[in-house]
Amino acid sequence: MLLHGLLIRLDNRLPGKDITLIAEFIDANELGLDLEQMADVLSEDEQPLASDERVDILALVDRMQMGDRVPDALRFCPKGEVTRPLIG
């Protein structure tokens, strides 16, 4: 699943307790909550996001027709180095 892969890519920028909570959201098929929590935690600490990570998250938000909460939160994440895209 794309969200599991994204969580793995971002694990060094997320506190352990949040990784556990996000993984539980994925397992419970609460995918919107997962993306919101991920964006909230990343933006709270102004963690960097590579362009491809940002694209992958926003593509999922768009597919799920989630609105602006996640994109608004990600505005606080500076641009980081490029990693391998999950969606393509």
C-alpha cells in the first residue's frame, strides 16, 4: 500500500508515538486520518519534504478528495532532498 511506503520513507522525521498512531490508522483503513495526522506532525516540527514526497502526499489527497487541510499543513514543511516517488 502506498501509505505504508510513504510512512517508511518519512519515519526518520516522525516521532515513534506518531508512527504507531499513523500505522494504526492505516491498519483501520482510516486513510484520511492517516494523511491528516502525517501532515500535522510534519508541519508541526517544520520537517523537510522532498518534492516527490510532497507530490505523492498531495496526489493521495486529490484521489481521496480530501480538501485543503493536508496541503495547508504541508506549506510549513520546507523543501528537502529528492527521494524515489511511490506514485507514477
